Amino acid sequence: MNKLNLSDNMIRLRHQRKLTQEALADFLGVTKASVSKWEKGINTPDLLLLPQLAAFFDVTVDELIGYEAQLSSEQIRKRYIQLSKDFAEIPFADAIEKVRSLAHQYFACYPFLLQLCILYWNHYMLAETEEERSQLLLEAVGWCDRILENCNDVGVCSDALVLKAGLHLQLGKAAEAIEALEPSADPSRLAGQNGTLLVQAYQMAGQTEKARSYTQVKQYLDFINLIGDAILSLSLNEKELQKCEETMRRVRGLMKLYHMEALHPNLAAQFYFQSAAVYAGNGREEEALEALAHFEECVGTLLQEERIGLHGDEYFDLLDEWIDRLPLGSAPPRDVQLIRQSLRGAFMHPAFENLKQKKEFLRMIRRMTGGGEENA
């Protein structure tokens, strides 16, 4: 836990009110020497005096001693970004220790605890052993359970439930993930219509700008989910090449129409990577290399952008306010250095085994992992 700031806060609050140490000592019934020692940090007031001291300065006890039980959205965002950088810059064990220390310090700040779960999910694979990776995932599951048991924020609880299911999948516990998600993921439930009803309510209330903004965000997310579902479809139907090629044709058309490679290069890269895996797995090496070339372009765009993360464009021109309200804003869940490091592992996909003899494939690996061009 960070050092408390009782002495500094006492000095600041007393000076703000233009009070002497004697005046404070008289109010509390102690000596001026006692107040002087408190402000110098030599010792601290008796526990029973803290409520009186806080009342004297008209602040809470937490404010008086400098303890933050809750973090603001901006504070959560800054801490996540710094912790993400730590995983790229300091030893993994030290980074994990920092995360655990902050989790203990802000154990009742459930939005922050949720982000720490996400942080674990995006970095657990950096652990050296499978046992340690599993332990980190289980630790994050425990934090999700704490959120679900104690948090009153419906949105945070909903996110924690989905995150818990995802963590269970990473642990190979499909039954637990199904149990968590199946009741709320039923597409026939009326909850799927809540967005449309909300827009209609905004219109009826004369809140046109809110209606326009919400509609655009919903359209953006629906499109992103469509591509995400297409990636899953390619993975599920990888042996049915004809079906996969039709999926690729349709989705590539939509991606071109919506400028997805510039709007969301990360998602576009995932689509091209999965397309390459399907082609390679079916012996279509030239098509696989072509898809990987698109993958390389998207990753290049992603890494060269001044800001890696969510953003709009000329068509999706109302997204910025919504993005700013997200827990991480436009910041990526992982540091750019770790994104680069993960690329080499991506090329180890079993489907690409036959491509390892291709010079074009090897050149691509060198370019994307910092090895430069092959002299051929």
C-alpha cells in the first residue's frame, strides 16, 4: 500500500484554514508538542482522535489520512496503462507483485478490480510455467467472483460475468463458461431489443443527439461483432473450404466498404490471419501467403499509428465521446512491445508448417518480428 499522507494533509488543511498548532491542540485537548510531532511524522494521533481531527477540518477520515478506497475512471485508466507497460519493461514477477499490491489496496473498487482481471487475461501467457499461468487465471476468476458477490453496479457485474466465462475457457473449463453465459446469451430474449427501444425513447424525449450517437455506436459494435463472428465461423468450418471462401468473400466486401483495415486494423488482422490458417490447412499455400500479406499490412498500420486503439473515422464521426467513457479509453489492453513479441508465436500456428520452406513466409516473419529483410 502506498504511504499514507496524514502529516502532510494536517499541515495543508491547517494552513488552508489559517490555524495555529495551538488552536488545533486546544480543540483536541492535547499539547502543541503532540501536534508538532504528528505533522513531522514522528508519531501519529491515537486512533480515537482521528474522527475528531477529521471533523475539525470538515473532511472524512479517509481524506484526512490520504487513503483512496475508490479510484476515478481516469485514475483506473492511468494505472492500467502503467501496469501494461510494466509487463513489457520489468521482470514478470515484479509486475505481478505490483498488480496484487494494488488489488489488495483497492479491493473494494470493483471497476478497478475488473480491469485488473482484464490485465491478467491479456498478460498471463507471459508466465514461465503452465502451472503459474493457470494460477493467475484462477486468481482473476476469484476477483470476478468478489465483484459478482459484492458490487451493486449492474454493468460492472455483467462485464465480470462475461470475463469470468472467458477465463474459464482459457482454463479449459467449457462447462463452467456455458453455465455462466447460456442464460443471458439466448438470442430470443427481449434484452436483445433494448438498444432499439432506447433509441426510440431518446427520440420521444427529444434527445436527438443521444439517439444519433447511440445508433452510431451500436452500428459500429454490431459491425465489429459481425467480423468477430466471421472469424469464429472460419475456425469452426476450416475443413469446408468452399463455405469458408464464401464467408471470406462477403466479409472482405464489407471490410472494404467500411474501411475496416484503417478503422480497426487489429480486427482486420485477426480476420486475415484466420483466413490464412484456413487456406494453409487446406493446402492452398499461395492464397495463404496472400492473406498473410494483408495481415502484415494491418499489423504494420496498427504498430505505426500514433495511438493504438479504438477510434472513429469520417463516417463513424460520433464515437470519440463513447470511446472516452470506456474504462481504458482508446488505450490498447497490451503494450505495443508485447504486441510485437507475440507476433513470432502467431507464425508458429500448426497450419503454417508447410509454409516454413517458403522464402516469402520467412521474410515476412523477419520483417514483422524485427529481423529485417532476408538477403536472397
